[in-house]
Amino acid sequence: MKKILHRAIAVVPAVLLQAALYVLLFTWLRHWATAVGIILGALGLVMVLYLMMKPDESTYRMLWLALILTFPLAGALTYLILGNKRSMAPIRKKIAGAPPLPPEEDASGPLFEELEREDRRLAQTLRLVQRETGLPLRPGRETEYYPLGDDMFPRMLEELEKAEKFIFVEYLIIENGRFWDSLTEVMARKAAQGVDVRVMYDDLGSISTYTKEDAAALRKKGIRCVAFNPLLYVSGTLSCRTHRKMLIIDGKTAFSGGVNLADEYINHITRFGHWKDIGFMVRGEAARSFTRMFAELWDPFTKDPVPAEYLSAPVGETGPRDGLVLPYYDSPLRPKGTTNELYIDLLAQAEDYAWFYTPYLLPSEALVDALIRAARRGVDVRIITPGIPDKKLVFRMTRSFYPVLLEAGVKIYEYTPGFVHAKAALVDGKVGAVGTVNLDYRSLFLQFENNTVFYKSSLLAALKTDYLDTQSKCRERTLQNLGLSFGKWLIDGFLRIVAPLC
């Protein structure tokens, strides 16, 4: 709480100043009521037409249309400041102004030829992801799947001990405790040995857990540390966060998944019952893609770019082929949500089953439709969500999506021992994805995320086993045990409208 208060002291004056300006503006406008009414009506019409012509997701447009039609001036100003992707221009300018990275090595041609012989439709899907993100399809090598953060933690420590050239860390949340302190101890020792160690954390995501003083203490240990998109005042970039989670060692080994660097993620402390999260490790060519992802956000926010040779560092000896891997990241600066479109496409291709892990179920309308269409044509569609929420309002919003999905035959399970923070998709046992993407609007459209697609990888069998084991600890939700009523229906309708804000 003390850390939040310190940050609030810096942010609140800016908020109060903006509020004062709005009050003065409305006080002045009150004396010109008739003319103002005409102007506001025209402004509302222009903004409605502007929104209708934009390619935004329909639920998002509906929210802003309702707000602008009800409060034309305030709604329009709020949209232009917080809802319009053009308000992210400062972030776009920073990224565009960073030194260009060397061209990505693309040896995916033979891999796509192989995939097209096996599954031409899936090959089209993954080609699109590669084209939109600039990150290529890679051969799978050694992979490890971790059904809990508890399992991932010791492996991260083991691999950090092997670092020789560089260690890159990027996470939404960092918090002092057993998990982070243990990693820091190894990284500080490695930095003293000459290893290049760099840490990036999200300033808003870690607002209550990691201070400027903490970052300064890290730098004194020889570790470069940068806050992503520092929260200095309220602006359109407020919602533009890095929700990504990655630990990269020498460009040869990379860890990712839903696990943040705080003790609840390894069940060292208990916050919302048992914390169910998942992660993975990849070696070889796939790890190189993570190095590039890190550099693409690190370089714009520092004057110390990642050396070009790190991006093409030899991956060393790798094991035999283990399927195909495509690591990529979502960006709010792109016109489309990459993962949103990927999951819609995979649902359209599903024949037997499509299973998802997500802590928050506030999907786009198009993704809801894809889930429903798959279930209606006989695909076994399942979603595991938390049984104990971390955010009660968002949990209530998640449940507002249950009725329409259940009516179509989608199966929904809540993890009764605690909170599910895992994010994954598994389709027909042959293709799946694990990463940081929640099935909510913020993850799908407004934040930087990272996700990794696996095709015919041994990791998918481990994911399936884990999913079924987790489901055995869940309570299945049905239309009968939801306790539906007119009052809940009314509340659900409102929550569905405002869901894109959460």
C-alpha cells in the first residue's frame, strides 16, 4: 500500500488538473445551452460515424457508441484519450524511433512445405501469423512443460547457472520474495562474472510490488533494469502494458507461460487458494525468437540497445526434431489481434476437441461466435476458469458469458482448489498454444503479449494430461446450477457491454 501511495502522489495532481479543466469547460459551456446542444449533437453524430467506419471489434464499438450517445462531449473526449489506438502514438513513435534490428533469419520455407503436405489449412494459418508478426516458424527441439509454477522455478534457477553471455528478463509483475530474490542472487553473481543481465518490468503491473528504489538496487548489482511505459500521468498509453513473460538465456534457452515473478505463482504464499499456473521451456532455434521479442521492446525504452550479435547467436547443439514451434507476440499497435484471429481460425479447423485455460473469460464477439459454432457442429469445446477469483468484478463478468456458451454446448469448469492463471489452447491434440494471452479484450487487443504455437510437439501430450488432471479438480458449470434470474440477466447484459474496459 505504501508503494501505491508514493506513486499516487506523483499521478493524482495530473488527474486533478485534468478534472479541473473539464469542470471549467462545462461551466463556460452552460451559458450557451442552445448552441452547445446543437454542437454536441453534431459532434455525437460525427463520432458515431467515425466509430462505425473503424475496423474495431463490435463489442468495443458498442461500448463507446453508448457512452458517446449518452454524453457526447465527455464520451468523445474520453474515447480520444483512452479508447482510440491513435492515442498510443507515443509508444508507436518510441518503437519506430529505435535502431532497426538486423533482418530476421527465416529458414521456414522447408518447414512450411512439410506442414502443407500434412495440413494445408493449418499451414495457411501459421503463414499468416508469421507474416503479421515477422517471427518465423521454427523446428521444435527440446521442450519441457510445467504444470505448476512450483515446477518451473527450480528449472529456471538451474538454467540461469549455465548462462555465459546474456540473461534477459521481461515480466508484468516482479515482487521481492523467495522467487525473485532467488533469481536475483544468481543473476547478480552472473553479472559479476561478465554476463550481460537485463531486466524489464511493467511499471503499472508492478506498481504495488516493485519500486524505483528496488530497480536502483538491482542496478547496483550490475543488472540493467528498465520500467516499460512508466506511469507518469494519465494518458492514452495508460492501458498499453507489457503483459509478456519471458526469461532468455544466451539465446539458446527460453522460459515463458503465465507465471510472474512473485511468490503466489509458486505457491510459496497463498492468496486465492491454490495457484494453478503453467509454463514451458524451449531450447534451440525457437529460443532465438524470444531474444528478438525482448529486443523489440527493450531498445525503444533505453539508450543501451541489445547487441546485434545476440540476435543471431549460435544456438549450439540441439536435440532431435520435436514438431514445429512458432513463438510470436501480440502488439496493440497492429490493426488486428493476432491471437484473437489465430484462435478463431483454429476453432474453425477443430474436428474433435478444442480446450482452453483462461483466468478471465471476456472474449471478443467474434471469438464467442467461433466457440459457439465449433460446439454446435459437435466439437468438444471446454474452458477451465478459476473457482476462487482474484478480481471479483472481473469474475462476475466472466460468468456473464457462461449462459450463451453453455446453451451452445460449450463445457465450462471452475477450478475449485483456487485460482487458475494458466493461458493455453489445445486443438485435436496436434496443435496448441501456451503463453500470456487471457481470453479477454485487454489481452487480445490492448496489451503486448507473447504466445507460442506448438505443432506435433511432445509438449502437447503433457498439456493434455495436465488439462484432464486439472479438470478432475473442477466443478462443471451448467445452466441448471448457474441460478439464472431476470435480475442476473439484466446485470449480465450491462457487464457484457462494459467488459472491454476490464
